[in-house]
Amino acid sequence: MSPESAPFLMFTPGNVTCVPVMNIQAFALLPNSSNRKPLFQLRARTDISATISVSSGRVLGSLTPGSKLKLELKHSNIGFFDVQLLESIFNYYASYIIYPSLNGKNSCY
């Protein structure tokens, strides 16, 4: 994973929104070798909001997705494939595992 560009940041009172655009490169490890064979490259874009507050002298925060993760196939050495299934899996994982874990909650946004 590598950033395609610097993330866009927007600050409003009590809230920070980050819009990262990342490139994700997938590789296959060849048998009995440490050589990697490039398979495909994706562009991933989403926006994430962090709400920040102060209570009893403690800084508190929570993360919420501003939009669903969008994937785009930039290049493939294995032929064209639809990224919609990967997009759905990543969005499910983020909604039910990543955000609740980071926020210390067991709920979906």
C-alpha cells in the first residue's frame, strides 16, 4: 500500500475529515523463492471523519466513515476483473470490525 497523493484534510469545529487516496499492489510469492510476481494494482478512496471532544480533562474521539470505500482497477497482469466483490468485503469488514474495534463499540455505523 502506498499513498497516491497527500490526503485531503478538512477541519471543522470538533471534527476532522480525511480523504486518503491509496494504491494497493497485490503480489504472488513464487514457490521456493522470495521473488514476488505483481498481480494487480488498485486505487482505493474513502473519507473518514474523526469527532474529537474533551470530557473531564480527557480528549475523546471516535471515527466514522464519511463514505464507502471505492476501488478502481488501475492495472492487472492477470486480466480484467470486477472489483465490486472486493469493495463489498472491505466495506463490510470496516463497518463491522475496524470501526467498532477502534471506537470500543459493538455497533455498526
